[in-house]
Amino acid sequence: MKAMYIAFAAIVLIAFGANFGLNNIGFSSAERQASDTTRLPSDTGDGEAAIDE
């Protein structure tokens, strides 16, 4: 029983550690899927995105 609790604790630690570590090094799916040609609206500073016409 003790070994099972240790295994569950290890699973939780690995899961949280991997999530925290991968997010900090920029390995999120949004950052992996975006490219240099992705068009994002520019911020005008007033809370509204600028629209290019």
C-alpha cells in the first residue's frame, strides 16, 4: 500500500512539474502552432485592436 501512495505522489509531481516547466520554456500548443506569418491584430493602447483597411 505504501508503494502505491508513493507512485501516486510521483505521478502528481511529474504532471505538475511537466506542466509548469513546459509552460515556462514556451512549449505551449499556441506557441508551437504559431509561425512568423501569423497575422495578429496590433494593439492601439486603448483596449481596441487596430483594423487595417
